Amino acid sequence: MFNKLTAMPADPILGLLTKYREDTHSQKVDLGVGVYKDESGHTPILTCVKKAEQYRLDTESTKVYIGPTGSADFNRLMSELAFSADNPAILANRVRTVSTPGGTGALRVAADFIKRCNPNSVLWVSDPTWANHTGLFEAAGITVKTYPYYDYDTKSLKFEEMKSALSNIGNDDVVLLHACCHNPSGMDLNPQQWDEIIELTAVQGFTPLIDMAYQGFGDGVDEDAYGVRKMAATVNNMILCSSCSKNFGLYRERIGACSIIGKDAAASDVAFSVLLYVVRCIYSMPPAHGAAIVETILGSNELKQEWLDELTVMRDRINGNRAMLVNKLKEIGVTRNFNFITEQKGMFSFLGITPVQVTQLQSDYSVYMVDSSRISIAGIGTGNVDYLAKSIAKVL
């Protein structure tokens, strides 16, 4: 059986990480992998996470399964974090949430759920979108198509084209939207644009699936959830996939959540039964450790405030890195306008250089990024920004 297989292409980002690790250049720069890094290039464990973890070690008394839904407290607290406790959808008992193995697991649960709701549904994703979105949904047997989003020439949003495309999508289909910190472009919808997309969604009747992997990394925990909260309060049906990997720094614990909203409590109960069947068929029971950490933090006023403070430090560092790179490029005499980098949000931006220049940065200067010139902003620091800016200047 195995002799008939054809090797699959390596993941470009993981392949880039391997090359970076094998590179012996003393000033090498990693702008590929999308994880938060501090000034020293380390991805630290948050102090609030350490405290919550110690509490779990002291109080955990069993390793028995927690059930397909996961922890009820985690699910409630994650729902309130995303939607807000006073959201009309929550007050009307329309929200149902399950714990999942990371945000990727949440997306796969959503994919199989959509397939059971309507096998002929088409999933529409932004052009561009996170590279794994297409593979995840196609693996579930769903057709994936794109709608216009990012203008590579003007480094801006193709908003009118986006609206025009969504205006032709019917109520049998699903549209995937990024809640904030769009991956890979960093170009987000502003509140007024969200209002227009939400109104259009209600008119067209398609189901919005919002991927929220970076809540708190853009403008703030509440600000980044603007579109999620207003969408939930407006439409009859909705899916939300959340991740705790970035904003809690729980990458390897693999904990996230998938929430669904029906038109009323009864419809949500029926949909939830289908969602639980999907979970049972994929992984049966979710991991518990990461969920316990998150619910301990969100359930404690003291730890939650400590988390918000640490999240602010991470967010400010990312935004500061954006400004630092742009200012450094100007300082060394680069005339091309890179101001768009400071106007975008979250971990990523497109640098806007050609694949040939990307290759030259890697081969000549050991600066690593994917071919599209998407850069991970957290990989920039005071220790490498001079070298990085000079390297970029040399290939322009």
C-alpha cells in the first residue's frame, strides 16, 4: 500500500525554519514562523500562565476524560471573551461552544460540521488567506473559492471588490472572515467596514465563519472582537473558531474553541448535537491542560488583569517593531514608501518585494521569509533591525 504513495511537498514555512536553524550566519534573521518572540528572540511562558499552571498541579486530582465538549467553565469563559457576556446571542442562549485541539482543530471541527450541514456548500476565503485554510477545508471535502481582499500594488484593502463578490454569494455557502490581525496581510477591516459586511451578510443569508487566532494582538481584546460581537448580535447563524496559542502563549498545549450560533436556543441545541457527533468522530475528547490554564486565568480577576497587562506588552512590542523597521528604512535612505507596515495590525505584513529579492535576502544575507514576502513582525528587534534594514536596502 505505501509503495503507491507520492511524496507531498514540504510545508514552506516549516522548511524555512529548518534552513534557518541550519544556517551558521552570525546575523541571521527569522521572519518566517508566526510565533511571538521577545527582544531576545525567545517565546516566553507568560507569568500568569505559570501561576495558573502551578494552581492546576496543586489541585488536579484525576486524569479522567473531561467529555467531548471539554470544560464547561472554559467554554463559557471563552464565549464571553469572544462575544462579551452581555451579547444578545449569549443572553438569548443561542451560543454553543466546544473545546478543541488548538485553533486548527477548531477549524477542522467547523469544516466537518459544515459538510454535515450542507455537503454542497462552498467555502469562500479571502485572497490571500492563511495557507492552511484551504487544505483544512478541502480535506473535509468542501469546495474552496476566494473573494478579493488585499491589493498588493497599493498595500490596501480591496473593499469595494470584496463587497461586490460577497453580494453574489447565496445562503447555502460559508464565508470565512478574519476577526483581526489578518494572516498574512495584516490588513484588517475597520469598524465601519465591518458594519457594511455584517449588513451584507444578513441580507445575503450566507453563514459567516470567523477565525479569531489573534484576539488582543491588534488594538485590544475588546476592540479586536468588534466584528465578532456585532456579527453574533445580527445574524441567525454563525461559526467562530478561536485559538489560545498566541494571546496566551499556549502554542504546544493545543487549545482552542469552536462556537456555533443558531437562530434560537432550540436550533442551537440541534446544531450542537451535530457538532458533538463531529467531535466524537475526529478526536473524541479534547485536551484538558491548556483549557484548565485559560479558565483559571479568565476566572480570576487578579490573573486576568495580569494576562491583559502581559498581552499589552506583546501587542505594544509588535506595533513598536512595525514603526522601528519603517523608521530605520527611512533613516538609511530607502526612498520606497513602507508606511503601510505601521498601518497594519498583528503579527504579519507583506514586505512587498519580489520572490527574486526574497531569495536574495536568504542566500546573501540569511534573512528568512516566505516567497510572498510575508514577514513575522515579532522576529524584528533592536538587535537585528539595522542589519535587516540594510539587507532590504541592498536588494531593492
